[in-house]
Amino acid sequence: MGFEGKVALVTGSSRGIGKAIALGLGRGGAEVVVHYKQRQPEAESVVDEIERSGGRGIALQADLEDPEQIDSLFGEVRERYGRLDVFVSNAGASAFKSLGEYRPHHLQRTFALNVQAFVLGGQHAADLMRSGGRILVISSYGSQRAFATYANLGSAKAALEAWVRFMATEYGPRGITVNAVSGGLIETDSLHYFYSQPGIPPMETVVRRIPLRKVGTMDDMASAALFLLSDLAGYITGTTLVVDGGLSIVSPPFAEEGVVQSRERG
Ligand SMILES: NC(=O)c1ccc[n+]([C@@H]2O[C@H](COP(=O)([O-])OP(=O)(O)OC[C@H]3O[C@@H](n4cnc5c(N)ncnc54)[C@H](OP(=O)(O)O)[C@@H]3O)[C@@H](O)[C@H]2O)c1
């Protein structure tokens, strides 16, 4: 897929979707910077796995809510490699609350990690991409759809998808593509955390409305990401590729519920 000899940075790749993307890049022959915030042992074990599959990597720490730590992370990439070919802005987190509960620090922290880190990281990455490159960010269906407790992160994801279009336009003439992969329900720690929150119905009530009737895997997300990062996607930029089993294309009325109700009436 054209990853041999490329230098790639994947934020939040100590676990979850970022880890699956980092492993895929490593298997393809890229030199991968595995970034983490606090789980150093997990990040080191991702590097080990990359090296066992024949690739190379290092683990670097930064709290991406802090612009100075973003500068230091990219400074270290510049010092070690002198360039960057692939930047995946994957790290994400938020506080899940109803609208009246949000305080300024919730809004600021979610914006800092999910939007600001992508924009500042994208600036650094573009500076380090001397002969084209790939920038990718991970979004979610909350960018387009509204559901309980997700307003803060969903609106940050919507902002990301807009930034993708502006960055693609400005960086395109330099041979840099900028895209997003938007996930539905993906099997990770954070999915189970979300569905354990008070007021959130059981995950099964959502899964039965997904046309493919199942939760996606980290590898489903990584496959889409690796495609957009590869030579196969050289003419694709400014777009969001949706990986959600069809969740975001459906709407009520749901046929299954109609059947249940008519049986009850009968
Ligand atoms: N899971 C889903 O269902 C789903 C669906 C659609 C989109 N997404 C998106 O996919 C991305 C990855 O999600 P995930 O579920 O795989 O995540 P996850 O398992 O919760 O892992 C989060 C990663 O981000 C890092 N991180 C957290 N806070 C950070 C901070 N302040 N600074 C730097 N790094 C930080 C973590 O580092 P440590 O390990 O060191 O803590 C970890 O590597 C996110 O953008 C998420 O919104 C997820």
C-alpha cells in the first residue's frame, strides 16, 4: 500500500482504534511513532508488536490538551526523523453529560483534545511533509446525528469534519491529502464506558437497528484508515468515510418494531 520507509505518527495508539492503525502501518513497513498519554507499558507493547511484524517504531508521550506538549511531540519527530509522511489524529475523549451540566472546562477540554490538537498537529505535520503526505482524523456519527449526552464530543467531531475540508483545500497543492474516517459503534474500551453511563439504554437496543446488526471492530476502522493513507487513495481528499454498518443511514419507522406492535394489537 506504499507504506514502506514512510514515517507515521498515530496519536492515541497505545490502545483501541489508534493501536489497530499503528499496527497496520507497521506491518506495511512504516516507521511508526506510537503516541500515548499515560499508558506507557501498553504503548511499548504496541511498538514490540510492530517490531515483531518486521516494522520499526518508538513510543512518545504527550498530553495533547496542552499546545506546548504538541510542540514538543512534533519537535521530537523532527529531531529523530527530519520529516513526517503520515499523521493520524486519533486520540479523543470527552465528558458525557446532558446540556445543562456542561461547564466551561468540559467544553474547553473537549475542544482542546479533539479539535485543537488536530489543527495544531496538522500544521506541524504539513511543515514536516516535504514531498506530499497523508493527514487523517477519526470522527464519529455524533458529528451528524444527535443522541443523549454526546453534544460536546459530537459538535467537536462536526468541527473536525469541517477542518478536514479547509485543510484539504489549503494543503492539496502541496500533495497532502486530508480525510476523516467516521465510526459508528466500534468495539473498544470507550464504547463500553459510554454504554455504562447513567441514562444510556443498553447497547443491544442500538445494535438491532444497525443494518449489519453488529458492532464494528477496530480492524474495520483500521482498514478504512489504511486505505485512505495508502497510495490507493491518492486522488481522495477532503472527505469523510463512514464505517458504521449503516447506522447513520436508517431512520424510523423501523420495520421490526411495526411487526411487534401489530402482533401486540392482534
Ligand atoms: N470506540 C468507538 O466506538 C468510536 C466510534 C467512533 C469514533 N471513535 C473515535 O476514535 C478515536 C479513538 O477512540 P478509541 O475508542 O479507540 O479510544 P480509547 O480506546 O479510549 O483510547 C484513547 C487513546 O487516546 C489517548 N488519549 C486520551 N486522552 C488523551 C490526551 N489528553 N492526550 C493525549 N492522548 C490522549 C489514550 O492514551 P492512554 O492509553 O495513554 O490513556 C489512548 O491511546 C477517538 O477519536 C474516538 O472519538 C471511537
